[in-house]
Amino acid sequence: MLKHLFNSAKGHYNRGLRLAGKGRMEEAISAYDESLKADDKLARAYDARGAAYLTLGRVLPAAQDLDRAIALDPKAASPYVNRSSLFIRQGNFERAIADLDQAIRLDPKDAAAYNNRGSTQNKLGRYAQAIADFDAALGLNPHYASAASNRGTVYNRLGQIERAIADYGLAIRIDPRHAPAYNNRGSAYNRLGEYEQAIEDLDIAIRLEPNFARAYDARSLAWRKLGDPYRALDDFERAVKLDPSLNQLRKRRFGVKRGGRHVPKRRRA
């Protein structure tokens, strides 16, 4: 009987993993629910369900599940990595670092833990530590596109634009569908004044992720620098529609609010 319950729990858990891998988070959560009905002490099911909740932005149930996973199996690294993502989302960077330190102590070969810690160090302005963590992540997994792109972002912040572009290029070679790397490289080309190259990358980022607000904003800047205020304004409006916080840049980019006399009017066909 106990063996049957365990196999049932494991079967539902594996089904949840497959569904989550396809982005079907609600169905994955239902599968994890069934797994935990069969075995309410299956730590990895709490961990996986917590990660799925976090992907959907449900912070409270995510926190509860990840805490439960750690309580049941404090020697597993994965729940600490997933809980660090929750803390990062909340802006609690020091607690995120503490969780990631613990994850790395438990599993020194966990590339995701190094990548997440590097991203957190970057947010705290600890750039040397961030680069060291991304180096470690790529040493463990040379095909880790996010780690390459994230390291490029640190170099970009340090003003080492050529090194940043090289890392974004590495991320793209690893994963040609990695939209953030195209966006980041496009933004770096903007900083170098290479606006046509920037637009090429930003076009790809937007094709891959049509709701990528930052890519529209970066392309708007490139169009404006190339002397095309009409396309610049169109892209900026799309960016603001997707991320209203970008509206604070309007005066700096275009001088006045939409409808003011310095905003270009649409030319007649």
C-alpha cells in the first residue's frame, strides 16, 4: 500500500514537471496537488509547486510551499534557489544571498545558484563578486545563455561595452532565441552610437518577445538618434502601453507630453 502511494505521488510529480516544462503552470500545480495528496511529505513536490506559483506571481503560496520544502528536506539545494528568486522579487537581496550561499554549500555544482547569486550581487552593486559568480556558472555549464547575458550586463554597467557585447554574443550563440541578449546587445550598440546595428538586434528581440517593453524603448531611442521621430514615437508609445513606468522618460525623450507642439505629427500618406 505504501509503495502504491509513493509511486502515485511520484507519477503525479513527474507529470507536473512535464507540464511545467511546457509552460502549463496551472495544470502543473494541479498535478503537484495530486502528488501531495498521495504523499504530503514529498519535499520536491512542494518545491516544484512553489516554483510554479512563483512563475504565476502568486507570492504567498510560493513562500509557503518553499518554506515547507526546506523544512522537510533542509539538505536539498533547489528550494533555497527557488526561494531566493522570491526574495529577489520582493527586493530582499540580502536574504536572497543567504539562501543562495546555502544552496551552493549544499551543492557546489549548482550553476543556477551561482547565476542567481551573481544577478543579486549585481543589483547590490557588487560587480566583482557578480562577475565571479557568472564565471563559476559558465564554468559549470558552458551552455548557460542567461549567465553569459547577465555577465554582459555587469560589464555594461562598468562601462566595458565591448566586453558586454562579446558576452551578449556568446549568449546568442548558445541560444539564438534568447530575447534578453538581443535586447541587451541592442542597448549596448545604442551606447556606442551604432544605431543601425542596435535596431537589427532589437527587431529580433521584439520578434521573439512581442511584449518586450524595454526593447521597444531602446529601439525608440535608436530611431530618434537616426533622425526618425515618427518611428521613435510609435515605439515609445508601445513601450509605455506595455510598461507605464516608462512614461517618466517622455519629457527627456520628446520634450513635452503627447499632443504638445514639439511632438511630431503624423505625416499624411
